[in-house]
Amino acid sequence: MSSSLAAQAAEPFADHTQTAAGVDPPRRRGEPSPIVPGGVESEFVRKAARSLGESGLAQKYVQFAAYITKNFPDGASLGLIGIAANSQSHLALSDVVARLGIALASRGDAETLIIDANLTSASLTERIGIGPRGGLTEALNLGKTYHEHVTKLAFDGLSVMTIGRGVLTSFEGVESGLASLMETMRRRYRYVLFDLGAAADTMTRLASHVLDGVYVGIDMQSTDKLAAAVSVEELKTAGAKVLGGIICGQPDAR
């Protein structure tokens, strides 16, 4: 990434860490993050924990999160890019991204960001109580900036960014902004989880410049491992360093 883009990233997203109590600075690895008792923060924690516990695959996500945190190098930046081959797969995909993000964040060793491309479907909103609906398409139409659509949650360093699917698929006029966002991600977060569906290829090209490795989630409910293998190869061709993922419902470390 050019130095000019890196410079652009220095300020535009700085206040996405703003909370009701003020600025929440990044935690050091291993430093516990206090959860404010009462209010929306504890309600979010309850919803997230309940959602994670209701999943039959909950323990698998927790184990996979433990594998990632144990084996991924200190100081590196990690992305998880989700791919859904069809619309029926999308909810399962959102489920994996949300639950794995919760599992990673709950370990408390690093800042985690979930990027959801289709919050208009309320997939995350309905499952773990995250909002708002809309997405970046609507934000751009309203003249809002990117950092206004990053929600910092009190739950152990977990943040959520809503991105409109239309923006990523058309990619008109936002390339420099997204590239700048990627640079910000690298400086701010250790784990970045994408739920992008058909837009994964676009973000992979950008992410490959700033993320040290990518885990992929492909067709969580599918058994078509051949199709999954093709998708992984396409990601590699786009420049991603694929380290593993949850492929056809099973953890896959490469």
C-alpha cells in the first residue's frame, strides 16, 4: 500500500473507538478489558453469550478460536473472509462470522472487528443483538463517513462495521477509502472477520496488501469440498495467504 494511503488512514477512523465513557484505547495483548456493568454493554454480552451457547457448533468455534490465537504469530494481522456460494448459504455464513468473532473477542487477547456486508438482512442484528441496519451504501448517500459506521462494543474489544453490499460489488469511487480502511484495520485490530459473500474477491485483493494471513469460511452447511477447494484457490490467485478456515462445516488448518 502506498505511503499516501497509509497517511490517509491516520485520522479518518480514529474516533471509532469512542464510547459513552470516552475514548477506549487499544489493549495490550493479554490485558483484560473491563466490561461496564449494566446498560447496553451487559445486555450485549448476555445476548452474545446466549447466541453462542445455543449453537450446536459453539464448541467448535471456541476450539477454532483457540487454535487461531495459539498458532497465529504475535503482532500479525489476520482476516477471515466468508464466501457463500448461494443465498441459502448466507445465514450460515453470517452465523460463523458472528460466532467466531465472539469466540475470538471473548479470549481477550486482541481487538477484533467484524465486517458485515448485508446487515440490511438483520442477520447479525437478529442473532446477537448488533445494529444498526443500513450499511455503507446508505451512509454514503447520506454523506456520512466510514468511521460513523463502526460500532465499538464494550464486549472485550469487539467492534462491528456495516458495509453495503452494493458499494463493494460496484466499487465505484470508494477504492481509496477502502484501502485506507484496510490500513487502519492492520494498525488497530489483530482479527478482522469479513462476511462479504460475492464481494469477497474484491476485499481479498485489498486485504492481501495489509493482512498477514487469511482464514476462510466456505459453505458452512455444504458438503461440496471440491467447490470449496476451487474457492480457496481463487482466493490464493487474488493474492490472499490462506492459512485455513471453516470449510464445509469443518475446521481446516493448512
